[in-house]
Amino acid sequence: MSPMSSAVATDTVAFQRRRDACLSMMAALQARREEASVGGNEKARRLHKSRGQMLPRERITALLDPGSPFLEIGQLTAADLYEGVPPGATIITGVGQVCGRACMLIVNDPTVKGGTMFGMTTKRHVRAQLFAWQHRLPCITMVQSGGAFLPDLENIFPDEGQGGSVMYNQVKMSSEGIAQIALVFGPSTAGGAYIPALCDEVVIIRNRGAMFLGSPQLVFAATGEVVDIEPLGGAEMHSRVSGVTDHLAEDDAHALQITRRIVAHLGAPPGLRWTPAAAEPPKYDPQELAGLVRIGEQPGADGREIIARMVDGSRFQEFKQLHGETLLCGFARIEGFEVGILANNGELTAQAGAKGAHFVELCCQRDIPLLFLVDSPGFADSDLPDQRGLGRHGAKLFNAVANADVPKFTLITGHAYGAACYAMCGRAFKPSALLMWPNARAAAARDAADDVAGALNWARHLWCDMVIAPAETRAVLAQLLDMAGRTPAKPTAFAVFRM
Ligand code: COA
């Protein structure tokens, strides 16, 4: 197949203006990411280090295979939502390689509010678990948490998707043979104690780690009794007497070494169910994507120009090129992995709906993962004569997308307005991951306020998993495809198609 051709001129004022606007959005994104990476304030970090402990991101680096990437999910969760809490919501979640095996890491940050859990902390924890469950990834939970952040209990305790779901998901995953491992680094109270207690294997650190349902402060407040940490829930007591923990480590580094050995004994890592081709860079530079994206309400480039800068060799085998032209469908490879791409190129029409459903069905039959590239103002006006049957054909697309049981990835490259946000595999349609570029906007309607529709707001509420720069897209998708390819294939059963 020959490469696509491009009509883009990179030396025009329009291209350069768009690129500058996109680059400044990426710089703003980078600043928020760095804020999230630092964690608690300097005083809290110094106090933590003075106790001889590693910072949470140092723990992650020490656990992962040297040089292997860490794909963080929900990094900007709760940005600006809680006073004194940097983006991330007191927890770090993401996937990295341990002894050659992809694992989900769920890590409390004790330098922020004692690692206590806010409502959004539990939401991020649950999202990480659901991602791990879907990909059958062992979960490694690094615990050092004061439990619930008490003033936010109503967002932590009562509902599904909150603290109770964290525990439910742990035991359900364990029952399916998805390993649950915990390390207890410091005092861990209430929820912070239940979480490791519900794991398959637990490592605790001598003279540092502790697990109790009520802290010594709580015991004193309730009974007036002064108790020390060790007899109440210390590492020695749990390792020798209660048996809640399985491995007694001397310090953080030792606990992480023990954990690597636990992972090394989980059996052989799962193999890939697909055979990727040799990876090949696109013929057109992915850096040029910054000059092609939609900024604000100005249109972006033709969808084929975006695809040409994302796929191997800029080769795209288009399906039904002459029909339903506002939805591009076709096969391509990303870092060697085959994908079926559905990319908006205008509003969704009746023809586009039927074409999309047909294409999704093809991919399901062939076990090819789906990539949705979303940039659409929504569905066309169904009163137009050539849009009769839009409801029927649009419904076909909803049915196909919802039921397709191949891995699905959604990237909002521009706009996702109204029902386009659903039909193009928005959050409610359960893509394996939902990504946004920094310029992306998504909302029920085009006139939503900027700060509601913007990518940062979506990331803050965890309505998307990651905001990534256009030039990072291939690397992120390759990691996601590799993970998805290590799960068993499933047959798809569609609902009744309305013909
Ligand atoms: N709810 C709300 N805030 C809490 C909290 C809780 N359960 N536990 C700790 N915090 C806050 C502290 O007020 C402090 O806030 P600040 O940064 O605004 O000053 C911050 O977390 C750090 O706490 P601090 O005690 O100074 O730090 P530490 O590292 O010495 O100890 C803990 C951390 C978690 C071990 C200790 O604070 C503790 O035991 N807390 C009580 C835990 C508890 O009983 N939880 C029951 C939940 S149901």
C-alpha cells in the first residue's frame, strides 16, 4: 500500500499560528504535570525524607524495570478542586513493567494531607482498578494513608465507585486470579488498613509500616487510653502475631525488592494475541500535528492529514471512501499494531452512521482493535432530505460501538459535541482508555463555557484518562495496544440492528 499524500504547507501563517497556539497549550499542560509530579509542599517532603523514607515517585522508579516507561492514568485528577492538594488527588496510578510484566501501580502520596483519601482519590483508585481488571494487570498498591479525609466522607463512603468499590474490586479481581499485592510503608488507618488486608500478599516495613482501623489518636479520643503504634498495629505484631502481613522488610528499598520477587513468581507473563509488523515511523512528521489541530472553533485540517501523521508509513487502507465521507474508516498500523480507525471528518450523517457500524463489525470479526479519532460537532440535521433515517443509522453506530468486544481507544483530537461524544465511544461506551489532546473540547453542546468543555476540566474530573500532546500519541497508543493484546480475545454479540 502506498503512503497517503499530504496537501499541508507548513510555512503558511495559518499553520504557524495554529502550531503556536497548540504549543502554548502543551506548555500549560506540562506545567500542571510537573506540579502533580512534585507532590506535597517542601516542608512535607522534607519531613517525609527525614523519616528515612522514599518519596512516592522514587518508590515507583525503584520498583519498575530500569528505564521502562510509566503510563500515568488520571495524573491531573482533582486539579484545583481541593485546597492545598496538587493535581493527582493524593494518589498516583499508572502502569509500568515489573520483571518484564505490566502491572498497575496505585500509590498513596503521604506528603499531601497524610495520604488521606478524598472523593476524587477513591474515584481515581477505582478507575485504575477497572483498567487493571480489563487488562488483567496485577495490582501493586503502595499504602501510606491516614484513611478517609474526614470532611469529605460523603464523597468517599456511601456510593458505588467510591471507597467501598475499591475493596469490592480487590477481592473480585483476586477471585479471577488477578494478583493483588500491597506494601505498607507507614501508618495506614481505616481504609488505608483494609486495602492491604484484602490483598493476596502484603509486605510491611519494620518500625515504619502500621495498620489499624483506628489510629492511636483515635483510640485516645474514644477511650482516653494511650497506646503505641507497635502493639496496636505495627509491622512486627502483624508479621508475628496477627498474620495480616506476609513479608517483613527493613526499609523502603528492601520492601520494593521483595515486591519484585513476588511479581517474578506470578508465573509467565501473558503473550500477545496479535502479531505486530515491524514498526515504522509515519512518512509525515508527527510534530506537524500541532499545526493541524482545531483551535477553538476554527476548523482543523482534513482528518486524513491527522491520520497521515499518526500511522506507520502514513499508510491507511480506507474503507468506503466514497460513501459517508464525514466519517473516515480504514485500517492502519501504529508501531506495528494493526488498528481499525474511525475518524470524524465533519458532522455525523445517516450514511456515516451505517458505514461506521459496518466497519466496526468488520473489525470485530477480525479481532482488530478500534481507534476512534473524535472531532465532530455532532449529528447532522435529521430534517434534511438526504438525512432521513439518521435516527435508525445513528442507532446502528451506537449499537456496534457499545457491543464491539475488541479493545477500543478513544482520542478526542478536536471537538466532541453532543451525541458524537457517545457514538464515537465516549466514556459511557467504555473505551479501554479515553485520551484528549490539550486543544480538545467536549460537551453536550458547542456553546458550553471554555473551562467546562476544556481538556483540563475533563482530566480534573477524570472524565478522560490522560491529556497527551499530539506528538506523544503513537508511543502512548503503542503501550495501550501492547497491554490490550495480552488479554484473551472475546466474541462480540451485537444487539438487534434496526435496518
Ligand atoms: N482527615 C483529614 N485530614 C487529615 C487526616 C484525616 N483523617 N489525617 C491527617 N490529616 C491531615 C492533617 O490535618 C495534616 O493537614 P495539613 O497538611 O493541612 O496540616 C496532614 O493531613 C498531615 O498530617 P500530619 O499528622 O501532620 O502528618 P504525619 O505525616 O505526621 O501523620 C498520619 C500522618 C496520617 C499518620 C496522621 O495524621 C494520622 O494518624 N491521622 C489520623 C488518621 C485517622 O485517624 N484516620 C481515620 C480515618 S476514618
